[in-house]
Amino acid sequence: MKKILLLSTGGTIASVASNAGLVPKETGEELIKMLGKLPYEIQVRDILQLDSSNIQPEEWKLIAQNIYKYRNDYDGIVISHGTDTMAYTASMLSFMLKNINIPVVLTGSQVPINVVLSDAHDNLRLAFAAAASCPPDIYLAFHNKVMLGCRSVKVRTTNFDAFESVNVPPVATVSSDGLVFNKDDDFQKKHDGNPVLNTKIDAHVSLVKLFPGFDPNLLFAMVDSGCRGIVIEAYGLGGMNFIRRNMVAAIGKLIRQGIPVVASSQCLYERSDLTKYEVGREALLEGAISACDMTSESAITKLMWALGQGMNVNEIAKFFGTNVAGEVSLK
């Protein structure tokens, strides 16, 4: 019988109705009681009781520290978490916990577990099954899919099928045969050493969605206010305007000031490619760093982590050209 730890952090899954709306109140033990009997030895630790909108870098560090602390005492760890920022947490844990030696699976629900037709029961059961059988890594389990944490994105606000695995297939899916693993797992980064906990990050970053008419001077205002790195969700393959409001020139100036600027795509699927169009090549020549096919969640957390290590612009550019945890396809 596999021994699994549940780290409870709150979220919708643990919420109850109140005069102020849904509030996380249920403990991890209460979640387990509502599941019925499972074929695992489960222990529970309540480390947070927050709506995930309130989960921030301080909480990421606490979660990572608990995973690292208990990694050798269990066969797997499940984290119950609110859905709104779960993809950010999963992405950051992928960088904070390099070469983790057990499966760590985040899950939650769209409806509180104490509601009759909640999706919480199935998601928790899936998470425990994944924690008992997946290779060591950081995962997100939701609505019959187990996804690599750094590739998962929340794409729906109310539907039970709330998360998708972007640009790579799910690691496993549920069918009548049980948990069926994807045989093509080349997208997963193979572990190459002992587990390392590194929670040093710099959260003074910004994620900007480009739109027609965006004033590049706002980027300099962010830097003047303490921003040390920027991810820009550009158009299509990564195009940015350079007439009138010259985003390309602004990026070049920021790069020369030592501020890394990462170009991702507003399109959820497929990659950014700054080499294809003039509007992308101009940005590339100015030093923009391509996010390739990374999710915005992975790009912004990877940038935070890189800045936390004291990397300069050139080192960050090289780092973004490295597949650290399966977050990017470089072929």
C-alpha cells in the first residue's frame, strides 16, 4: 500500500458558504473523510487555508519547503489547491524543486467538496492515483487528465474541464482501463541528479499583454517603479509594432539597461517564433528573449526564478533556451 501525504492549502475544494461568499474552511482530514475508502495509506498536513487568489510567492516557498521536507517519507504527495492560481504554483514548483524524487500532484475543484455534484471527489481520487503511480515530477490532475505542472493552464471558469495541457499531450488520462499513460513522454525533462530545493526568486516582474495603441513608455514606468523583468504577450508568433509607438526600440533600450524582456504569444497554442516576420526579427535584434512554446504561467515564474539567482540579461537569455523541467520544446 502506497504511503501518500496530502498537503491542504484551501481553495474552492475546501470552501463552505458564508455571508461573505465561499470561504476555505474544510481541513485536509475532512476532505479525506468525504472520499470514502482509498487503497493508500494517507496522512494529512494542513499548511494553508487560503483562496488561491491570495496564494503568492511567500506561499509558493512554504509549499516547496514542505514538499522537500517530506519527500523521503512518502511515495507521493498530493496538494489540494484553489484553481485560480494552481497553474502558477505548479509552474513555480517545477523550478523550485529540481529533480524532485517523488510524484507531486496538485488538484482542486470547481465546486466545493460538500456539494452533492462536486467534481472534488473524482479530482482527488485521480490525484492520489497519480501520486501512487506517476514517475517523479510536478503534476496537475484535473477532470480525468494528469498534466505536467509547467504545461497546465486554466482555460475555463466554471466548466469541470477547467485545465488543459498546452503544447504537449497529458501525461495520462482516465479511461475504463484506469490511468492510461502517454507512451510518448519525450516532452518530459529527465531527472539528472539529486533533488534540490531553491526558493530564491525575485517577484518584481510584470506580465504585459500587447494591444494596438499600447504606449511603450508604460514599460519604463514599470521599471522606474522597481520592475526587474518583463514578459510581453505579443501578437501571433511574437510580432511587435515598431511604427509610431515603437515597442521594438523600447525593448532594446530596456535590454541595454539590464532589464530582460521575454516575448511570448497571446495565442494559447503553438510557439512564438521571432525569426519569421520583420516585426519579430526587429525585436529579436534588439535582444528580446523568445519564450518559444512556454505558457505565460511558466514564462513569468521562470523569469522570477532566474532573477532570484542573480542572472543577468545574457544568462537569462541562455536559461530561457534551456529545458529545465519540460516547460519548453526546443526542437
